[in-house]
Amino acid sequence: MSNLKILFITSSEPNQGDLYFKGLKTILRSNCVEWPYKALYHLSNKNGKLLGCDLDGKLEIEEDDSGFLVNKKDSWKTPKHFGCINDEKYEYRQLPNLSDFDVILFNFLRSKLQKSIMRKVLHDKSIKTPIFFIDGEDDPFVKAFYLSSKIKGYFKREILSSFSVNKYYIEKWFKNYAYRLLNEKLNISSFLFPAVIGFPKLVSLNLTVGTDIPYKVANDKTIDISFISSIASPYRLELYKFLKKYIRKRNLKAYLKTTGKGDWIPYTEYQKILSSSKLSISVQGAGFDTYRYWEVPFYGSTLVSQKPFIFIENNFVDGESAIFFRNFKELERKLDYYLLKDKWEMICKNGQTHFLKYHTHIHRAKKILEAIEKFFL
């Protein structure tokens, strides 16, 4: 697959597709090219700081002192592991000839530009290049163009084990899309189908962390439980209240923080908090597949999570590499057992080992390439 040439159609803002691109770039090198140009994929290291410039050489992205890459012009920042150090010359100021590539890989359909290119490749009969689509939105649905014969593979974060596994989750997204249908013109994104395991062309592609270099874990863990979360679901607020009561009752040391828009913890501090925590809790937000689910074991804490209701290939194993619970009663019982009796240490070590074996950005890229390779067999 090293000779495969991929055109990666992306958007300007940072998103999880950047992690997949980084993995693909590591494997394919110059055979994987994005369009349009994205400075996040062309970083250089100057005096110990990562910098990214636009096509005219003007500074666009700069690493700050807290572990974030900052774009002041577009007012965004993202952890620096989303970026890609790359000194290759970029040649495509205009949309390249799609026939020059073996595969067109769409990352999201957020921008008008991406949507216009998708319409072009779906309706132009002269374009024969196979299309694969990364649907990174945190929802349990696939878009109507999934049914097109030109779409050869459809990568999803959220593939449900069954359609009714989480009532709140399904209702929330039905309301969200009903709103869109009422307020937008019907287009290729408007018609939806549930993403349930077993559908043809569907491939599970979860989040990850954009590095495979093992994080140096703190030897002295000074925090018993950490929970850092935006309140993206009622369940998170309920959990926050439960943990406050539990920690007072058990007289534990904890770091509990809920964040809002723009309320950022410096990423270097966030890494240290997880690394210094015996147990760290991750639960569903807008969807189940959250960044924190993967960051917790990577940064060296014990993953404590709801039992997943989505399909995750090579998932962590309850009691071996993670701790799963179904309700707060079970969570309390397991916290008492693993934390108060110091049964967490082996699970913590196994969790990081399991992540590095199955779930780095390189593994995600290999999964994309395996799905593409099947098409060419």
C-alpha cells in the first residue's frame, strides 16, 4: 500500500481527521496530500517551538507555553499532537486533477468547499476515482450518500451495537437533525440512516492521541480520582454531583472540574493531572467516543468508563485494562474495591500497554489503509 496515492479533502479547523492524516502521512509520506492546504499539516520546529505558515510563508500557527497550537487569525487552538511536522513542498493551490490519485478520502463535510467537491465527484460520471468518507461527527447516523455506488467505504466513530441502546443519545440526535431539516435546504447531508454494526461499507474508526511515543507516567500518584469534562450531556452533570458526594464520604483526594466554552486547562497541566491520577473517569458527551476515553490510559491513569454501547475493535477489557460500570451503584462498588484496596495499579499499566498496542494514530491509519486495500483486491 506504500504506492497508493491519496487525496485527503479536509477543512481548515482542527478536528480528529488531523490525527488520521498524521498517521497516513507517516506511512505514505508524499503519497498522501491534503487539499486545500492546511498549515497544521506543515509545521516546523524553530527554537523548540512548533510553527505553521500559509502558502505565502506568513505565520499562521504558533505553539504556546501550555502545549497548544494557536491560530490567532481564526481564533482556535488545539493540542500540539494534532499537528504534523512536514517540510515537503506543497504544489496544489488549485484543486488537483482527481484522476491523478488512487483514492479520494473526504474528512467531514463541514465547509461549503468540501460539500461542493462531494457533489462534483458524486454527479460527474467522468470521475472514476473511488471515494472513501470519514464521518467524524459524534452521531449514530450515516448520510444519504452512503448509498452511492461511488462511496466504497464509510468510516464512523459511532457504530451502535443496536439502534435502541441509549435512549437519551438517539433522541438528542433525532431532535438535532429535525432542527436542521426545518432550517436548511435539503441537501446531501440531510437524509440519514442509523449506523448499526453489520451494515456494508461501514468501518469503525475511533478517536486516538496523535503520538505513539509512550508518555512518562508519574511514579507518585497524588490524586485518587480525576474527572475533567465539559457538560456535554446530563449524565456528566449527574456524575459530577455523585463524585463530589463520594469523595467527601471516603475522604479522598480528587481533581474534579467541569469546563465551558473557552475555559481551557493548559494542556501540559491536563497531561500531568491524568498522569498523577490513580483513576480517571470518562463518560459519554455528545457521543460515546470521546478524546478522554483514549487520553486517560495513554497518559498513564486507570480508565474508568461507562460500559461502551458502541462497537470498539480491540477495546479495553473490564478488570484487566480498564474499569467499566453500568450505573452509579456499580461505580461506587468498583471504586471502593479498586481504589480503597489498591487493586488499580496493574489495570493502569495494562491500559497504557493496550493503547500503545492497538489504538495509536498509526493503528487508525493502518485501519483506513486496510479498508482501502480490500477494495483494490
